[in-house]
Amino acid sequence: MAEFREWATIYLKGVAMGSADAVPGVSGGTIALIVGVYERLVAAITAATPARLRRILAGVRSADRADARTAFDELDAGFLLALGAGIGTAVVAVLSGVDYLLTTRPVATYGFFFGLIAASAAVLFADVDLATPARKAAAVAGFAVAFLASGYASAAVASSLPVVAVAGAVAVSAMILPGISGSLLLIVLGQYDYMAGTVGRFVDGVAALALGRGADGVIETAPVVAAFCAGGVVGLVTIAHAVRYALDRARAATMAFLVSLVVGALRAPVAETTGILAESGESWRAAAPRFALAALAGAGLVVVLNRYSAAIEY
């Protein structure tokens, strides 16, 4: 019973992380710090070496099962599976809800995202040191990358499986960075709306399949979901390691670059809203009040989370 309670607790912590990472501007890494699993998560991810993974896979042979169990424990794979299940559950649920909001209340939803991103940038920049030319250059580069990518993404229409896989790698790897939101990076890459809609249709397809109404919905969306998940796995074992290496070698410059990505990404929700208003024939003057109110609500949420996390000793 005690062991079940432990795994259930880890699962629920994963739910909290996934709920945060599914919303642009709120970081799953920050939630991991708050609920006390951040260090264990980083340790488990960095323990996923090719040699250890090969030892686990070798467990299909009976002679290697003891060593495979040892490698499984060294990887803390049980923890990763329980946490990952919680994260996946929350991401699917939240993205399904966001897909509905983007369809019915797009201006307010993007306004909320804008507030989340803006407040996150303000909070994060308080800890950024731009004392050297290299750090300033990193900050300018981060802003330029996000700003330009956001403008390009706003004009993007289709998403290929390779692009989705890359987006999954980038977004999931951001989970180990407190303050950097994976969903925010999806917006920068122009994949957030697409993935929210795809996940929503995938969930509907699974429900239809369970009720005996056919598998068309699952067949249509499963390749995209699989590509995103596969990219996420690759991101955790490659990009995440690269980011941790950069943080270890040049933490201040790396953080300046990452935080400036957040600032540059403020263009994305504005660009998306502008496109929606152009399609509907509505003016910014009419839409601005609800965009602004939603932005204030999003900023307030970040402020509350930041104050709570600041009260936690890590």
C-alpha cells in the first residue's frame, strides 16, 4: 500500500507538471521544483546513457534479466514511467480543453497566453546577468530567433511529421528548464494550435473507437501524435543533455539566451490574434479589451506561481 501511494503521488506530481507545460508561459520545470521532483528528474534523465538503455533492452534474454533490473533501477525508470504517465495524461486533457477555447474564444485565449509569457519574461529577467558582451550577444540572439521564428510561424499553415518530431524534441526538452515553457516553444515553432487540435481529435478518436464507432479518428491522428512523442524522447536524451552542458559551461550566457527567447516569443500570440481578427473582419480596437483582460489574468497566475515557488527551499 505504501509503495502504491508513493507511485500515485509521483503520478499526480506529473499531472501538475503536464498541466503547466501544456500552457504557454508556465513552466513544467518550475512545477517540478515546487513539488520537489526536479533534482530527481534531472538525475534520471542524465542517467539515460546508451549503455544503460542497451542493458535494459537485453533483459529480453533470461540470462541478462538480473543486470537489466539493475540498470532499470539505476535509471530510476519506475519514477520516470509514473511521472511520464501523469505528464502525458495532463497534456492530453489540457490541450483538448485549449483546442476548444482556441475554437470558441481565440482572442481571449491568446490574450491569456500573452499575459503568461510577458509575466514569465519579467520574472525570469530579474535573474539574468547581462554584465558581459557575450551575455548581451546571447540575449540579442535569443530575442531575434524567437521574434523572427514567431513571425514565420504565424504564416505557417501545414505541419509535416519531421517538423512535428523536431517540435516535440524541443518542447519536451524544455521541461527540465525551470521558467522555460515547452508550449511556449511550440507557439514559436508554429505548432501549438496544430498539436492542440490534433490531440483533441486523437482523444475523440480513441473515445469513438472504444464505443465501437470506428478507428478513423485514431488512424488519422496517431502518426502525428507518435511523431511528437518520438521527438520528445529524442529531445530528452539529446537536446536536454546539450542544454545541461551549456548551462554547466556558460550558465549566465545560456540563461540570457533562453530567457530572451521568452521575450521574443511575445510576438507569437499577437501575430496569431491579428490573423484571426483579419479572418473574422473584427478590428483590434474592438478586441483589445478582452485581450487585455485575459492577459492580466494570465500575468496574475504567473505572479502567484512565482511567489509560491519562491517560498519553497530547494
